[in-house]
Amino acid sequence: MENEKITVADASPEVKAPEATEPHDKNVKLMSPTQMVLRRFFRSKLSIVGLVMILGLFLFCWLGPVFYTQWGPAEQDSGGKVEYTKTLITYVDDEGVEHSFYQVVETKKTLNALAPMDGSHPLGTDKNGYDVLARIMEGGKISLTISFLSVFIITLFGVVFGGLAGYFGGVVDTVIMRICDILMCLPGFPILLIVGTIIEAIGIDLQYRIYYLMAFLTLISWSGTARLVRGQILSLREQEYMVAAEAMGYSTGRKIFKHLIPNVMPQLIVSMTLSLGSMILYEASLSYLGLGAPEKYAAWGTMINSANDLNILQNFFNVWGPPGICIILAVLGFNFVGDGLRDALDPKSRR
């Protein structure tokens, strides 16, 4: 039996040669990695909520004073009333003779101290006659600015030392990692309390005490970021593009800061956003303990410190409650954004 030749035309539909596919639509645009990250980020409702909370706090603290001009010093300096408290004190001396005298205490009450919430003072005033709403705006500037500066410096130190340790290895890696181990063993708050006492003893202006304390905190807090950067660089320095950079004769600084660090930036951004919440809590805690800005200069933690007065704690929630709510909103906002960035930058994410 002769072999028959089967052409494509004679073949059944099941074995026909596939038709040439149409070229892709030229109007379809491929998404860049940045666009993909932003798309995944804005798909998360918590990320959007956190972003709105942070932007709202920034607008409130920086633009709020422009439209709200009530501020306490003018009212505080405008006078007040003086009250006299007379108390009868009786005692018996060593010879058994009873003596009595009146103790007169002069108390000056500041004008509008602890004024109720009304049209002039939407959140009332504190015990010194300062407008609470205005102090919250000014205090937010201090708290947010200090936190951002601290996280920026911590990240800078972590990138430099972690990059050097991960790239060079050997003795450099050993020395830097041992320094990190020592810093991670230091108790943060007890040391800050000691430093605060030293600052007060040597006569540094208390207005700037919180800045010195937060600066010291940054010097002992960069070890975690350095470990993160080191771990990432250890896995990246053996990649093909680094071998090519070595063959091209690029300098060490260019290989570290131009080729390695940019690939660590996604993890750094997430770490920075999560650290911002922690720094705000640190600043608020130090201010609450009396180590922050003086009472004259508003700060969220300093305002909460007024709750140490039992009368204010029980009867004047408007004095210490709103700054506490602002701290909660700031910490939650940064944590929500950090979680959203972590999920958005994960290449395995399918959200």
C-alpha cells in the first residue's frame, strides 16, 4: 500500500496547524513595577485609611494654626485673681502648752484656667489658661518632626554600617555586628532617664532637652536597621549584576550605594514607616515622664502629663484626652501604611 501524503489542507480540524496569532494591541500599556506597587497598595482599605489619618494629622498640625489663632499666652498674661486660704493650725509644745495660729496661703488663679469648651475655646483651656486645641496643633509639630528626624538618622546610620558589613564581610562585618550586639543589649528607657538627669544637671536649656534625648536614642537604635541591610546585601552581592559590576571595574562606593542599596530600599521603606510609630510613642512617654519639652512649649506627651493631677484626670477629659487620641491616630496611621507597603512590595502578593 502506497504511502499517502497528507497536506495541511486535507487534515482534520483537530490536527490543523495553528493559525498565526494576532500581534498584541499596541494601545495596551505594560505596568511598571512602581505602578504595580501603587496599585496593590491602594487596593488595601487599611492602607488608604492609614494614609488619610497621616495626611489629616499633618494638615491639622501645620495648616490648622493658620486658620485658628487662639493661643494661650495672651490670656495667661492678661491677669487673674488671687485667693487666700486661711487654715487654723494647733500644736502642743514640749512643755504641754497648746499653741494655735492661722496659716494664710496665697493662690493666684490664672485667667480662664480650665475654662469649659465653648465657641472661644472648642476644647477648653488647661490649668495655665492655654487653649487646648491650639496646643495640640503646636504639639503635633514637635512630636512628628522629632519622630521623622530620628527615623531618618537611624536609617542613615543603618544603611552605612549595614552596607559596609554586608559587602566587605570578614573583620569589618565582625566588628560592626559586635557593636550592634552591644547596642541591642542596652536598656533604652533607663539610660534615657539617666541622660535626662545629666542634661538637667549641667544646665542645658530644658526647651531643647527632648531633642538631645531623641538624638541619643538614635545613636543606640540603628543596630536593627543595620542588621536588616546587612542580611539583604549578603544575599544580593553574589547576583549576576554584581559580578558584572565587578568586571566593569566599578568603585566600591558605586557598587554599594548604586547597585545594592536601591534593591534594599523596599524593605527600608517598610521599616521606616513602622519605626515612626515607635518613635512617636518614645517621645510621648519621655514627655509624660517630665523629660520632654517644658509645659510652656506644647507637646502631646507633655499635655498628657497634666493627667497626673487627679482633679484634671477625673473632671477634665478635654485637657488630656485629645492629645492621647492624636498619638493613637498617628501610631495606627503609620502602622497601617507600613503594613500596606509590606504587602504591596511583596512580589508574591496576589491582593
